Amino acid sequence: MLSRRVAKEPIVDPSPHVSDEIRKTTCYMCACRCGIDVHLVRDGEGALKVSHIEGNRDHPVNQGVLCAKGSSGLMQHRSPARLRAPLKRVGPRGSGEFEEITWEEALDMATTWLGRVRADDPKKLAFFTGRDQSQSFTSWWAQAFGTPNYAAHGGFCSVNMATAGIYTMGGAFWEFGAPDWENTKLFMIFGVAEDHDSNPIKLGLSRLKARGVKVIGVNPVRTGYNAIADEWVGITPGTDGLFVLALIHELLRRGAVDVEYLVNFTNAGWLVIDAPGTAEHGLFARVDGEPEGAALVIDRRTGKPASADDPDVRADLQGEVRLADGRRARPVFALVAERYLDDSYAPEAVEARCGVSAKTIRRIAEELHSAAFDEPVVLDRPWTDWRGRRHDKMVGRPVSVHAMRGISAHSNGFQTARAIHLMQILLGSVETPGGFRFKPPYPKPAQAHPRPHAKCSPGEPLSGPHLGFPLGPEHLCINDDGSPRRIDKAFSWDAPLSAHGLMHMVIANAAAGDPYKIDTLFLYMANMAWNSSMNTSAVMEMLTRNDGDDYVIPHIIYSDAYSSEMVAFADLILPDTTYLERHDCISLLDRPICEPDMAADAIRWPVVEPDRDVRGFQSVLLDLGARLALPGFQDGNKPRYTDYADYMVRHLRRPGVGPLAGWRGDGEGAGRGEPNPDQLERYKENGGFFTSEVPEEAAYFKPWNAAYQDWAVTMGFYDAPQPYVFQLYLEPLAKFQRAAEGHGPVTPPASKAERILETFDPLPIWYAPFGDSAGEAFPLHAITQRPAAMYHSWGSQNAWLRQIHGENPLYVPDHVADEAGLADGDWAFVISPTGRIRVPIKRTGASNPNTLWTWNAIGKRKGAWALRDGAPETTRGFLLNHLIHELLPERGDGQRWSNSDPITGQAAWFDLRVRIEKAEPPPTGRSEPDGGHQASPVGEGPLNIAVDKGSL
Amino acid sequence: MTTLPPEPQKKLGLVIDLDTCVGCHACAVACKEWNTQGYGAPLSDQDPYGDDPSGTWLNRIHSYEVKPEAGPAQLIHFPRSCLHCDDAPCVTVCPTGASYKRAEDGIVLVNEDACMGCGLCAWACPYGAREMDGSAGVMKKCTLCVDRIDNENLPPEDREPACVRTCPTRARHFGDLNDPESDVSKLVAARGGVDLMPEQGTRPVNKYLPPRAREAAPFSASCDAGSATQEAPVPTGRLAWLDRALARLD
Amino acid sequence: MHPAFSLIIFSSVSGVGFGLMAMLGIAAALEAAPSSSLLALLGGMAALGLAAVGLLASVFHLRRPERAWRAFSEWRSSWLSREGWLAVATMAVFFVFALTWAITGRAPQVLGIASAALAVATVFCTAMIYAQLRTVPRWHTPLTPLAFVLIALATGALALASVLAWFAEGRGAASVALVFLVLAAAAKVAWFAHARGATLERAGASIEAATGLVGRGAAKLFEAPHTGSNYLMHEMVYVVGRRRASALRKVAAVLGVLVPLVLLLATVAGLLPVKLLGVALLIQLLGIFAERWLFFAEAQHAVSAYYGHR
């Protein structure tokens, strides 16, 4: 009987052919940079075609796993929205009417425009890049060009987090550090989106789950990571800082503070001058009063001030002392204790505001206390600190924290991120076993980073790197009259520590001619006409604004691989390749793919050649640089680099240090070494990446660990050891406060002074997000979340991903929906001080009760991304951006401030306050406002797809 | 063939951990990517760039809000695919014999050459595991990557279903659920793995591991007012603990 | 369930055809059939034609109709396969029966019994395709085949009466049709009574049981897997027409039962000419269409639970 049936079963070939070749490169479906195995098959003519993509098991980032975006890479690679050839605008801006031109024509045009600007006034070029991963290269180009107006998109993405982290502890969250997944015993995750480091975080969470480690998710919305967190804290947006300071209050009350750690590794003992009204109030007392001298501490043996650098001195953390000049000074920790033990930070005082009960705050503090101190992680691993002291063990506090956009995208984000870091440091859980660990090349303190440069003159390169970390008002990029040097007003009194620039202000400022007009806007991979601008409708108007003779921004050059919304608003399109057709380096000079235990970098390389007349943008930029005769881009009259691949191998940033760290010199060099012509081949052989293990002894306590510092020097992260201590108290902020009081040569205008005094507190504070100024008419919050299966606007051209997220309802908390009389499928007006949208809603019981939310960047403009006009992305999909303004409402003095963090300039997307009203379904059936229509330069996609090996 | 084979010795299947699944859709897309070029007809998409995009998928990820008696709703992500039932109704209803359960390992498959596209098997399945392909007109379903799990052209570590290989939270496990010593069986035993819709009488092979208990802070601040029971051990003098701690440093 | 036009036509029209075969066979068995070759020819052609139209419609439901022949292979386990076999067997036997009758002028008794038995069995198999499905609680009851068979016999009887009317007989057949109509209506009323209680919940297909999330509170769908539609939603999570259900139920009751009942009563009482029974049949058929549409459209499939339905 059985045999008869078995005999009747059809024969299934268990071992069908899989692929003809596997090429290993780096994913680019989001910012995670996972390693991928690209399977290729030969078509009938013998050409290799991409068949499918899997995670690379050997890769340090993803260890073989791959997310929905990565697995749908094939459909991105085959997207009908891919641009095919250079385009010259022939219709009005925004219309999408173009004609194809040759590369020679396109490069001629660009060279003419750019050459004129460079010879005349280089700052008339604003060159900004979006989600690209070659910022060390693009910034080098911009520096050679000589414009001060360069940045990437960090200003509207992550700069609060980056700046707070680097100033405080020489490294940040985002993908620049990670929890010690193996050893941590409690993990708190704040506002983390699933588009940076997402596979490592997911892998990490699964390890925590396997070990039964508690995960606390703090986020107004309970999706994704928060859905699987053991505890969810559905906090009110913008109050995370207050919540954390209340935790600090409780920890201090309990004495849950790692005193030894604070004394050894932080500035907790440094003396702060207490001399109100003087120029040095709030600054550190230093040896001999020298501004560059070592800080003073109270020597516990003598009770007298002594140098913090003296290895024999143990600092006292409390008390106060009279300095030699008679001024009073107190240790940082005494200020910390005084401030946060205040009842205003008690759980009861903050619970209503945060939407988290006092009981919960107290319990979480207790859990932090217990996890950190009841069961410290002790590794039998001796190490030596930078003072030469030998430690026979590594002792860690196994509490780890990770945070991202939810913290960052508020006008109080810098101080909130600082508050989180303060909590981590008080617990002794940064760079210790079980805590939060930096990924090389971090740690690297602010002082080891450059200062910003913005002085330009015709035909000359810029005086130094654009972006950096000011240590005081003297480092601002302002003219003598205090006006900003940069078009985005970065490093001005608007946003003194804007280490990533303010890309979100560029178009608004250029359109307004404030601080000046520009000639050419040059953008790469940034959908500024749509989801990457704060107020989409307004930005589309600015891009098309005409002052009679010409557009107010006369030239717009844009490079993108796909027919995005921004394409329609540019005059000249330089079509980029897809990620499988290009060279890239994920460089240690930039945003590498390191893990806490290893330095790592990676390449992309053309696993297939483009079948269109497109070129990798970086190669085009090299070409333009040579045509413009920029310094460093030419040897004699010839281009120095044939293409980006050549640059990746031969470029030297410093002697022996180039874009790629692996297989340098004779092929043995790691980090340092002469260029190796075989380098890219070696990368390919190794799976597209390079790793160098951090020595065991160097794996923790990196900022203070002599073995790590030495290793970092050999790797070329810096040229001499850079030990430093964590800055609980941030002296540069105090310097800005003194300037605001009128001290020193560089002082802010009166209109900014008050705000600087209030917000530049050298110890973390919480203040209400500026969006709250909208008032009681806007009682609700509205935020976006990143769906795990979409990356910004890219996914909508992907036939598989857009089936998953083809439209985005507005999720409305049940009780809000009840009050507004809203049922699933109803339409509602969402109204902010800036505007009104009409959108479909869905109810939810799994979010903060006062927070509306939707998925990010699903709504699309008609005609973009090769979608048909009736695509749900264009009909029911929508953007919240229409409700957000680059500027805050007018103040009493008639000024409008940027809707940004006052310290870093980070775009405050999540400050948005709204109200909701039930609406009739729109007569058109389309969500409102209507974003308009653009002609598609690439036509529309096919009506059916059936992908099999024969159809590749 | 339409009749079910005798109880297979080996019951290959998946164990899906709802405690760990973050609903990222990685498994669903990896499945689509592999299987569109694998066993049988491609998984086609209709109107892929138009007004009503749809397509054939062998694995779909739902998410649910579960409202406990107190506190906010919990969100649970739920991947849904073929459970390779022991008593697979999709097999016995098939008139052509296209639908069958392998005697060797219990995998439920469709011989697409024999499928006439009547759709009755999809009706018989309570789990929505079968989808008629919009182009090929034959029934598609999870094959447990029958062209991967024993594929000698793949390295041994890759011989597992595409969804399992790619899952970033390792929420999916593959193995023989008839072998009590297998990792998957142990996982099911340890975590109380459950059958879906047991009353449907299908005896599914795949098991789901239920989410562990979760906490969620209640929102209303007032509900806790005055109920702060556990007082922190405050030392006498606000920072007396600091004195003691500092003393230890000396 | 999606009320596919092909399946509505198939189940109702082939039901009339097989019902008519059964009635002709029974008439022969009871030696009540007139000795008329013309009747054999007309009745036989009508019955075979209706069955063939129905079966043809069912082929339109197939996405790969060229493979329909394969449906005969799995008669051991598949009701659909059995239905195929029985339909063919019924039509073959009935063809011989009708041909014999037409040639000889006398309805052969044994072949009549065989035809009737096979025809009933065929309709039973058709019904079992639905009734076997635990996934559709409304269908999963012995009342489904009972109703299908009785409706087929009722329509068959009315069809027979309509045909017989032209041979001056027919009032007797009308009485028979009347009886079967009442029985069929009763069966359907019982079926609806069952259907009211046949919830997904009772079938073990609540959202909680479907997801294994039992005992944690009420579950609701937060997000469907895709924002777009798919085969499952189109085929099994069909909810579009349910809001018209009560109107259609009235249509089914009035056209399928009340009007034919009144017309039959009037005919039996001699108030109406029997030749008008054909009109009653057409009206009844419209009612049956409505009944079948409801049969599908109102049926909830277990898969609906995954899409948030209760």
C-alpha cells in the first residue's frame, strides 16, 4: 500500500541548480549595510543576471540574516523607476518633462554652471547629499571646490544623538555603538527605528530573548521591537528626557551610582567655578588658571585642589573648595546630585507629563539598580589604563541602552540624549562588560574631531573640513557681524553645535535669500521635494518660485538612481546606478560597519554592469572634479582617478590612511599602509568586507584602555593615543552661556541670548519641546514610525514591498477616536498650526493615548516612481510633512526660529502637535493635500510580473 | 495520492516564536524571492505598479492587537503559512491528485502539472495556506523549501527553508517534529508550543510558541497616585551612601 | 466565500437537470410515466441539457480547464472527483434510459431506478463538496446535502410537471412538486437555523484560536499582511455583498418558494392551466440563484479569522 503510494508521488528534484555564480557585496536597501550573497544565473546569451539575494553568513553586521528590504533587492534592481540616461529639463520645474541628453552634454552643462560659481563665489553652490554612504568623499570634493555649503542629511536625521554622544562620551548610539548583547542583563531601548543597525538589533534581541534578559521598550507606539519588549513604556513624545532624569533622581536617591567608575573615568570630580556674573562662571577650574590646563579636583587626601591628571590624586565627588584666587568651586558630581535630587525630578512630579506612572518609574529605577549592582559582570581579563594602572579584572554593570530617532527628532533631543548618557554613565555601564559598547573608530572625543570651517574665496578650496565640533563660540562659522557663513546657518547662533549641518533649511533659506542667494543647488540621493523636507508643499513651491527672470534657485542638479519626486524639480539629472551596479566603500573614514569587537569596512562593487546609460555618482563627481580642475582631482591635466574604484584604492587621506583599511601595502597592512592595487580583489575574495579584531585586552574600557588606544593608533583611527574622560558636565555649553551673557569676543544677538542661556545647560535638562508652543488647540502629538519593510520612499517602486505597505492609515488611539466619533476606514482632518491634511484613519489601542501616528514616507506624488496615477500611494497614502514647518510660529519679537533643536539644529519632526476632526470622505477619494502630478521620464511599470530564472 | 499516507516517520515543519517575531516581513519576502524561481510556477504579481497590486505569497505576516483586561493593547506579529498538517484536508479534497502529502517527511506539496486550478484545497484549508497563482492558475503553497532542504548544490548550513535562514530575530525554527529529541520538539515542549485551530481537526505539524507575559505601564498617572509602595532605601543624609562609597575607594 | 457566477449556475442548473432525471426515473419506476417517445425525448434532452450546462459552467470555475479530466482520478477520497464520476455515470445511464424509452415508447423501470438513484447521488456529492468543509461552518452540516437534494428534487419535479403539462398530464406531477417544494423549503429553513449558530467561534476558528493567542483578551486585526488585496481575501474573506443579504433572502423566499407554491397550489386546485408551470419553474430558478448566491456570500470561512472577522 505504502509502496504503491510512494511510487505514485511525483518525483521532486531535491537538488535543482541554484545559481551559476555568487558575488558578495554590500546591501543598500537601507542604511544597515549588511553583507549579501548575490546569486547570478546566466541567461541564454551567457550574460550573468541577478537571480536572488541572501544574507552573507560571514558578515559582521548581519551574520547571514537579511530583512524584507534586503531580500527584495532584486525588485529594486529591476525597478521600472530606474533612470536610464542623463536628463535635461524641458518643461517647467515640477512637471517632470525632460529630454535625454548624452553624458558629455550633461557634464558640460554641470561644469559650466559649477565653474562659473567657483570662479565667482563658491558659496553660491550648495551641495548636499542624502542617504549616501560616501560622505568622506563628497565632503572632500566640496572642500576642494571651496563652498562652505556642504553637508549630508544628518541634520534632519541623527545629529542630536551624534553630538550629544560625542561631546559626552566620545561615541553615540545609532549604529556607532551596541549593547553588550552577550553580557547585558537589562536592556532599555528608546525610540529606535528599524532602518539603522536593524539586523544587528534584531539578532541582539533574539539573543536577549534566548537568555531571558528583560527588554524595556520606551516608545509612544508599540510596534516592532516594542511589541516584543517585555515591558512597554508608551511615553508621551518629547518627554523621554524628563522620564530619564526622574530615573536618575531615583538612582541617586538609592545610591545606585558607580562611584569608582565616576572617579576614574569621568569628569564627576572636576571642579566647576561658581562665580555668577563672571566670564568663568560654570567653567572648569584648571591648573594655574590656564585655559588649556588640566582640570582641578579635590584631592581626597588633602581636601585641596589638585590636578585631575595626577595619577596619585583621587578626586572627591562632593563638597566645595576655595580656589587659589578665592573663588568657590564644586565638583561636577555635587552639582549633579544637587540638581537631580531636587523634587522637581521626583517621579510624582513628572508622571503626568510623561504619561508614565510614578510607580512604574520607581520600579524601573529599582530594576536598573538591581541589574547594575546586584550581579555585576566580572570578566577575568586584566587590562591597563592610560595612567598605567593595571586592573586584574574587567567589572561591568550589565545595563544597556540604545536610542535613536524618537529621542533625536525633538527640539530637546540633544539634552535628552545627554540625559540618557548621564544615566548610563552614573550606572557605570558605558564601555564596561554588559553595558553599551562603542564600535571602532569610536570612542573618539569631540576634541579629537575637527572644528568646522566655512571661509571661502573664489577659485580656492575651503580652509578645512566643513563639519566639526565647536568647543566654544570662537569656533562658530559666522561673519564679523554675527551673520551665518553657511546657507543652512549651521554653526551660527541658530544652531551652534550643528555638527551635521541643517540640510532641511537649505531650500527654505536659499529661496528666501537668507542669509544669501545661491546659484546652484546640487543634491544627491535626497528626496527634498517630497518626504525628506519638513513641509513638502512649501518646499515644492520654493523650488518652483520664480522672481520674474528666473527661478530663485537658478540651477538645480540632482543625482538619483530612480524617478523620485525630486527628479521632477531639477534642471539636470545625473542618473546613478543601482546598488548592484556600483562601487562604494563603507569606510572607516566615514560610517563603517564595525562591531564592538572588530574594526570592519566593506565595499560595493558592480556584480552586474548597468544596462542603461547611467554612471555611479561618485565616479561622476570625480570626473566633474577633474573638469573643474579641483585640487587633488588632477595630475597635470589628467584626471587623477579613473573612477571611484580607483579612488577607493589609491586615495590617501593621511599618509598610509585611505578609504579602505584592509589589505593595504603588500596586502598584509590593516588600517595603515600604502595603496595596494590588488585591494579590491582581496575584498571580493573575502566576501566584500574586511575585519580586524579588537585585541581581547582592548575590548572594554576603550577610552581609557592603553591596549585599545595603541591598537587604534596602529589602525590609523588617530595618530597618537587619545584617552579622555566622559563629560557629565559639558564645559563648551557653559562657554556658550557665558557668551550669551555678553562675555568674550563672540556673543550672540540679543534675540538668541535668552534661548541659549536656557537651553545650553552644561548638565542635562529637560524643557518642553518647542512644538508645545502650539498651545491647547493642538492637544495631540503626531509622529511617524519606520516600517521594517520599507526604507523612506524607496520601497514604493518595489513590486513586492509596495504590496505590504501600499498605503498608510493614520493610527488613532481608541479614546481619541471615540471622542472624535471615528471608526476604522473613516476620514479625518488632522490640523496643525501649519496646515491641514485629510486622511483615512484606523483605530489602535497600542499607542500612547495622545499620540497619532502613521508609517513614514508611504504617500507618493502622482507620476513618480513609475507608479500609475491611481496607485494607493498617491490616493490614500499621505505624508505628515504637510503639517510640519521648517520654522516655528512667529514669536513676540516677530522672529521665526527654525523648528530645530536650538543646540544642534536637528529637525524637530516629532515635536508636531495636532488636533483631529472627523471629515467627510474627500469627493476625489484622494487624501489631501494633493501633491500634484509629474510626467514620468521612465514611463510606467509592467502590468504583470512573474519572476523566474527564465525571465531574469 | 489524494488519500493521506500512513503517519510519516518524519514530520518536517516549522516552529514559530511569537515572543520574538517583530513582524519585519523578512521571512515573507525571502520566501517570495526564493520560491518565485524555485519549485513550480513563479509567484506572479498582478498590477505590480498600479492601483491594486497583488501577488502570490506563501507566507504572510499579520499583526494583532490583543486587549487584556487592564492596560493597553499588546501587539503580536503573526506569520502565517502552511502547517503541513497530519490530517491535511487540502489533500483529501483534491480531485486530481495534485495535492499530496509526502510519505517520507510529511511535507504537503502540489504537483502543479496535475492541478486544474479548482481552488477546493484552498477552501478546505483553515489557515489560508494556499494561494492560486494569478498567472499560472495553479495552486501555490509553502513547500518547506523542498528544493533547499536536501539540495546538494547548497552548502549544508543553507539546507533549510529560506524563511528560517533569513529570520533576523531567529523566530523561526525548522526540524523534525516527530523526533522528540530534535531541537524543535524540545523547543515546543519547553515553551508550550500550540496548534492553531485544533478543533478543525487538521493536526498541524507546525507549532507556534506563544508570547511570554508582558508588562505595560498603565498610562493614567492618577491610577497609581499614592500607591508607591516600595520606598527606596534612602540613607540618612541625602548622600550618605556616597560617603561610604568614596571611603571604599581609598 | 466569493459567490462565483460559474458555481451558482453550476449547482442550481445542474440540480434541476439531475432532479428532472431523478423524477423521470422515479416516474418510470412507479410506472407512472406516460408511454410517450416524445416525452422521453423532450424530458431526456431537457434533463441532459440542464445537467450539461451546469457542468460546463463548473468548468469555467477552473483556472486550468484543460486539465479537468484529471478530476476523475481521486474518487476514493475526493467528493469533487466522485461528483464527476457520478455525473458522467448518471448521464450515461439516463441517456440509455431515455433512449430506450424514446425508442420503445416505454420507460424502462430498472434503468429508471438506476437513473434516479445516480442522479440523487450526484447532487449529494455536489453538496458534499461544500458540506465536508469544516472551514465553512455554515456548510458543514448534513442539512447541506439534504437541502441540495430536496431542492434538486423540487425543481426537478416542477420541471417534470412543466414538461408533462404539454402531454395533458401534469397535475399529479404538480402535486409531487408541491410536496418536494415544501420539503425543500423545510430543509432550507432548518439549514438557516443551523447557519445562524454556525459561527467561526463555534467551529474553533475565533481570531484567538486561529492565532493561538487564547486567554489573553480579545484580539483584533491591527494590520493585514498587505495593504492590497489577495486571492484569499477575494475568494474566502468575501464580505462585499453581505449587506444585501436580507433583501436577497426575501427574494429567495418569495421567488424560490412562495410564488411557485402559490402557482402549484392554484394549478393543483385547477385554478391555473398546467401549461403555466413552466413560468413557475423559471421564477423558482431565479429564487434558487438567489439562494445559491447567499449560500456562498454569507458563508464565513475560517481564514476570515486571520483577517479580523468574527
